[in-house]
Amino acid sequence: MKNIITIILLILTGYSLKAHDLYGTVTNEKQVGLEGVGVYNKTTGGYTYTNVSGYFELDDISVGDQLFFYSLGYKNYELTITEDLLDGSVEIVLQESVVSLDQVVLVSKVNALSNFVNVDVKTSPVKSSQEILRKVPGLIIGQHAGGGKAEQIFLRGFDVDHGTDVALSVDGLPINMVSHAHGQGYADMHFIIPETIDNLDFGKGPYHANKGNFNTAGYVDLKLKKKIESSMVSVEVGQFNTLRTLGMFKVAESDFSNAYIASEMLLSDGPFESSQNFNRLNVMGRYNYNNRKDQDLTISISHFQSKWDASGQIPQRAVDQGLIGRFGAIDDTEGGNTSRSNFLVNHTKQLDEHSSVRSKAYVSNYDFELFSNFTFFLEDPVNGDQIRQYENRTIIGAETAYQHSVHVGNHDSQLKYETGIGFRYDDVNDVQLSRTANRKTLLERLAYGNVDELNAYGFFDLTYKKNKWTINPGLRLDYFKFDYENLLTEAYDNKGEQKLFLGPKLNLIYAASPNVQLFSKTGIGFHSNDSRVVTAQSGEEILPLAIGSDLGTILKPTDRLVVNAALWYLYLQQEFVYVGDAGIVEPSGETKRLGVDFGLRYQLTDWLYANGDVNYTYARSIEDPDGENYIPLAPDLTSSAGLSFSNIHNFSGGINYRYIKDRPANEDNSIVAEGYFVTDLNLNYNIKNWTLGLIVENLFDTEWNETQFATESRLFNEPQSFEEIHFTPGTPFFLRGKISVNF
């Protein structure tokens, strides 16, 4: 009886027989601390990650618990807790290994799926920085202006255009451009050298407090390599007079710091009858300092410039009538040039074992000029309908966030919170839309002005884990200041508006077992409207809200198989859209989207990996009658899959496909945008430090349309206009050879 009373008193006073900690460091074989290594207690479901010095601390440890230490590119390390390890310190050394799916553990994170998708990234190299977006399940991209213009993006039933409803960034540097000359959210990723990409972090839906503007359908943040293991030179030659050169060079390396530079040049005429004369130059320098104790600093400097000609979108009737071929042009004077220079600083300071501060600051200078002709001779039968869009922009921004974890109760619960503040300021000069002829003659200015736009924000994110439950509420507050100076008027004409937006988030995760995770997500996000819309509408409905919810599961029945599925819903409020190609404001109305996501990843053997995703969406306008409420170009069924192999007698490579079903091109589905099924192949052979590669796009030479629009146009000498599909043909069979050397 006395023993029973003693136990009851111990429980009532908060003492736990299981209240033990484990702490230590994780290093590689060179005794360098590894940041971001997962430490997972398979027995309790508790987890943590190593900090900048490789240090970790894990609560609620008991004798017999099984701990896993895991990181992509390293062999898993398993540790069984014994009596002498309780409240003690360990030193874990991870050995390098070929990337494999069993190196990722299913933990109770809001965006846990991105950890598994990074296996796709590591096992199948991408050919361009834009192509890595295709690694995000359900995300489709398409190019329709000579290779230099930002790609069109589709995700969760959105024709995102060039980025309106997907927030894109690289190491925290925003890519989307607010109040852009061509379109709101314009996201040009061509300044990123694909070989410098290390992994990606993504999430679908507006469920993340630290993600703001444009995060409605989702967000993608690319992570670049902090260092490279060796220098490399690569040359790629292919059809259509394509030449690409790449150089990545280690310029400094010491115990605590390293630096490298990377440069890329790409030249191509493309498959079109009128040469694209495309050229692009990228240069990036990166320095990283880590004192292996409490600080990590990364400084990045980059410059990008590109110039191209384009055949543009062509009408189907011109091809059917034999006026031009599929790769011909109506107006081959389209094209443009653009450049971007970036300076980015990322810093993490570990204050103690439970607290850290991460900060970033950036400056970008950006130029953009684009010549397009979508309607040919509809408006001007003499000079044609060519337009010029131009801007010069400076972006300045910074963010700092404090993260802290605390013990709760008897150390059987985990509580972590993050709070941050930041700002972004865009100074856009001479943003304009003009009518031109043959790129040289200015016929008329339709819009011309200066934009100043400020977004200041704060956020709070809390993660509480107890037993099998993880509760993650969050709150974000955004303040916007919009200013537009109209330079077309003789008198001074400057208008400004201000707006606040409060977005709550709530994510619930239930870990039914170490291999089964159920989740429910809900939140309110937004994308800002163009400053020219905001001032024209006197500040009404300028931050249209997006209300989303997800219900799904991630299963890992074996170490080498992962299955994910989700049901989701997204409502988008009435908004006014600035049409950059016409200089007018149009209401878009309320919309709803609901869908199903399904994915599978399977490590068949140590050398063979398979992945696949299928995504279905039902997208409709709320305000229009049935049959006239289709959302133009919203994809309803998409799929992608791949099979990759490595280390087979020095061979490696893979084959993958992407599929999009026929979809409505206008509101009543009377015009249909044809779907496509395209297959790509890559093959590599390694000889010591040399690699010989073969890249084939569109392996089966499928005839497909990469981008399509229902457009009203008139050809020269046509008596009347026609509305029909205008398209940019997809790349035909495209073969390139590659040779690279590491040293």
C-alpha cells in the first residue's frame, strides 16, 4: 500500500518515470557537424533536427526506445536506448550513401511529403531550373515565348499564368513580381542554375503562416547548395544549334568556410522556322561560413541576362489552311530581353539548445522588355497588334524569425513556436504597355507609370505535439501600401491605397503508427492585386482571400514504399485583375475548386526507384450558370511518373512522362485545349571523374501543344475575326549530348 501511495504522489506532483533526455552531435566521416539531420524516436513518435553545429536534443527518452538518425545521401543510423544513455550525450557519425527512399522517415510535419519528393529530385537530375517545378506533384509548366519568358504554371485547377497563385522563392528570395508589366505574380526562374539546386520545400494550399503573398494554390522554395564537393566543367550540344556550357568551381575551403562560383551559358535556335536566337548567361557566387557551434552565414551574389526572338502563339486555322507549318509564325518579330541581379544574405544564430534566430536580407535589380502579338491584325489592320511591355525594378526585403522549443509537463510533450517579422518593397519605374510596329516604331502608349508597393508582415506559428497528435495553429498579418503614379497625364496624378490582411491557419496531424499519418489542414491565404487595379478600384477587394482545406494521409508500409492521398477544397473570392496585355481591369468572380491527389514512391531495389502522381480537380465559377461556368484552361486530370536507376556498371539514368487531359479553353467548353502525353529520357555513363550523358526530350516525337489559349484574332486580309485555339507547339524529338568532368 505504501508503494502505491508513493507512485500516486509522484504522478500528482508531475514526476515521470520516463522523463529523460538525450542530446549529442551528428557528424559526417570528416567529423563535420551535419545540419538538418532528422532524429526520430520510432517508439514514441518524437522527433527533432540537428542545428547549425550538428547538435540535437530529444525529450521523453526511455530504455528500449529505438532512435533513427537520417539524412538524404547518408546511411540510416539506428540507436537503441540503454540505461547508461539516459540523460546522457552521444556522438553519431553518418556514412555517405546513394540516395534512397528508406533514408526518409515519416514524421508529423505539415509538409512531410516534400521530404519524400526530394528523393525524386536527387535520383533524377533536372535539365532546367523551371523543370524542377514538375517534381511538385500535380504541377505542370509550359513555355510559349521563345524560352526567355517565364513559364505558364498549372496547379490544383489553377491556370496560375506566370505565378499569380503559387509563391515561388529560392533560399527565401522571392521570385514572383508584384504589379509586373506582363502580369501579376510573374515568376521568372531562369536566373537559377539547375546544378546548384540541392532540394526543394513545397506545400499545397494556404496553410503556412510564414508564407504570404501568392500562397493560395501552394508554395515552392528551392534550396541551393551551400557548398560543392568538387569543381566541374560541362558542355552540352544538341539539335537546333543548341549549346550549353557550365562551370562550377571551388574557390575557397577551410575548416569553417567555403565558397564557389557557378556560370552557365545557353544558346539555341529552337525548332521553329524563324530562329529564336536565344541566349542566356548566368553567373553566381556563394560563400558559406559555419563555425560548427552556433552560427551559419551564407552570402549569394548572382547575375542573369537573356535575349530571344519568338514565333509566338499561332492560330489553328493558319496551320489547317496551310498558310504556315506547326513551327511557323504569323509575327516573328516577337521576343524580348530581361536581366536580374541579386544579393542575398541568410544567417542563422543558435542562441542556446532550444532557441535560434534566422534572418535574411536581399536586394534585386530587374529589367524586363517583351514584344508580343496575340491578335495579329484585329485592332490595327495596317500596322498589326504588336505590344511592348517594359519595366525597371528594384526589390529590397528582409525578414527575421525567432524559434523556441520548450519542455511541457513531464517531457512527454513537445512545444515549439516561431514568430517573425519582415518586409518587401518594390520600386518599379517606367512600367508600361505600348503599341509598337516591328519592335522599332512606337505607335501609342496605353499605360505608363511608376509603382511603389510595400508589404510589411508578421507571423506566429505554434507546433504542439503530444503522444500521437500534432496541433499546428498559425496566424499571419500583412500590411500593404500601394502607390501608382500615372505618367500619361500632363498633371501630377498619384494615387495610393492601404490594406491589412489577417490569415489564420490550423493543421492537425494524427500519427496512428510510425508508418501511418493522417492530416487535416485549413487556412486563409491571399494574392495581392496589381497596384494599378488597387488604385483604380479605390482599394476595394484588393486582397482577395483564398479559403482552403485538405484531408489526407501519408502511408509508409515498408521502408521503401510511400503512398500519399488527399481530398482538398479551395475557394477564391471575387477579385479584379489587371490585364497586362490590354491595360484594362476585369472582374474574375468567385471560384471554387475541389480535387483528389494521389501519389506513390517505391524504391524497388538499391539501384531502381519509381515515382508517380495522379491529380484530379473539379474547378468552376460560382456566379455563372451551369454549362457556362468552366474556368478556362483549368486542368482537371494530370499525371506524371518516372523510373530511374543508378550504379549499373557505371550507367545511370531514367525515363519519365507527364500527362494532361483535354480541358476547356473557354467558359462554355465550346473550345477545347487538347491534352498531351510526353515522355523524356536521360542516360549517363561514368568513367572515373568523367560523365558522358544523353538527353532526349519527347522521346516518341509526339505532336503536342505546350500552351494554348482561346483567342479572337484576325489574319492579314481576313474580312472578319475568329475565336479559336491559338497555340505554341511543344518541342519535337530533341536530342542532346553532354560531357562533364569533376576535378
